[in-house]
Amino acid sequence: MKRSLLLTMALLLLGTMAFANGQAADDGKIVVGFAQIKEDSPWRTTETNSVQQEAERLGIELKLSVTDQAGQIAALRDFIAQGVDGILLAPQTRSGWDEVLQEAKDANIPVVLLDRGLDAPEHLWAAQISSDFAFEGRLAGEWVADRLQGNGKVVELFGDPAADPAILRSEGFMEIISQYPGIEVVESKTGEWSQDKGRQVVEAWLAAGVEFDLVYAHNDGMALGAIDALKAAGKKPGQEVLIISVDAIKAAFEAIERGEMNATVECSPLLGPMGFATLMAAMDGQAVDQYIITPDSLYDESNYKDHPTGGF
């Protein structure tokens, strides 16, 4: 059974304090490797900054690698060869990790997954800290069903089709939308998490004469690209075509303020503190929850000003 997030944080904080008074003092400075995804998005940059800032606060030496999946696997092997104390990994896709995670396991180096899951056996990694992506999709689906009053045409800007968030955000969304025969998803295509690619995909749909009432994007960047494409085509995003996405970055809230975007589902990138607390507890041999879910909310025109930080 999963503990509540607050209880988990309290227990992991105690573990961090115990580790700081024990193993770290005996073994010298802690060294942690972080294999991050090479992705040009404000959300990803914020997550990297969160990890770097927490490492600095704790006095941990952080070895950062930002690359694609092949590079991430190579980076993990390099971290293992260097004998790091622990590894943080944001896996680009779900598959292909078994071998290198087994190597980390054999070297007694715990691995904590940040913001994404993977398909490797659970005994090969210590914990996954992420949002519930299917829940995010369901939140978006419920909002869409309500706003369209059960009837309308939707296009979906997919993330990486092999990535955990994209797969589950789509599944959660369709779980809700399938209950409304009057709502049809007429197109679904990857925008590769990119604002520019999202713009290009929507431009192509418009040029092909695809008709749609709403854009559901798996991240805010692609939604902002859709807004650019709609405006260039003389359409009014947020009015003629509704826009909902996921992440809750500052630029999305600014677009809601301008009336060009309608809603965004929160997905917090501020995973550095929880990531290190969990990893250090695992390094100290303590039991940790394998799945730690961060809470998410939906923000639209009615409540976006209530977000505690105004976006990430």
C-alpha cells in the first residue's frame, strides 16, 4: 500500500538525516550520477535545475549527463565504472534498460527513476518518483467531455510514442473520451514534445482540411506550437479551437491569461528534493516505497491564478 506523499517525505527526510550522520561521514563526499533526457523544453530544464540545486544544497557531487537514450545507457555505464554512490535516471523510453540496470544492481548502486517509468523488472531499481500520468489523462478527458458537452472533434498531439508519460496520458484520456460517442479523436500524431514540431503537425492538419474543435497536447510546449499554427491560419485559439495540455509551465498560464489556451494539467518537475531523499535512503539500505506519486491538479480559466507558483 502506498503511503501518502507527506508521510513518505517525512520518513525519507529522516532517512536522509541518518545517512548524513552515518555513511557520508565515513565515506567522504557523496557522488551521484544523473542521466537526463535531451529535450528542449522549459519543464525539462526546470527538473534539471531542481536536481542540481538540491545536490548543491546537500553538498553532493553531481555528475550530469544530458543525452538521448543510447547516450543515457552509456552514461550509466560510465557512472558505474566511476563507482558513484547512486544514480538518478529520467528514462527516455520504457524499454531497453534491463542490461544496464542489472549492471548497476551487481555493483550495488541504487537507481531512482525520476518523472518516468520503464519496463525492467522492479528488483533492478529502487523507486520511481513521478506523476500518475494516466490520472493526468483522465483529468484532461473529464475537462474535455464537460467543455464539449459530449460532442466534438479532437486532435491529439502525442509525446514520444515509446515514452511512459505519452502512453499513459493517451490511455487515461481515451478511457474517459470513449464514454462519449459524440466526441471523436480525428487525428493523433507525435509532436515529439517540441513546440516547433507541434506547430508543424497542426499546420499540416490545417492544410489538409482536418476539422477539429479542440487540441489535446501531451505537454504545454506542443500546445503552444498549436496556438502558433492556429493564429497563423487566422483562427482564434482558446475560442474557435479549445486547447488543453499537460505540465503547467509559466508560458501555459500566460497563454491562459491571454485567452489563447484553456487548461493545463499540472505535472511537477520539482523532483530534486524527493529524488535525493529517496536515493540516499536506498543507499543507506533503508526500505523505500517503490512508487512515489506526486499530486496533480487541473488549472483552467476559472482557477489558474490559484496555482502556488504561477507555473513551473
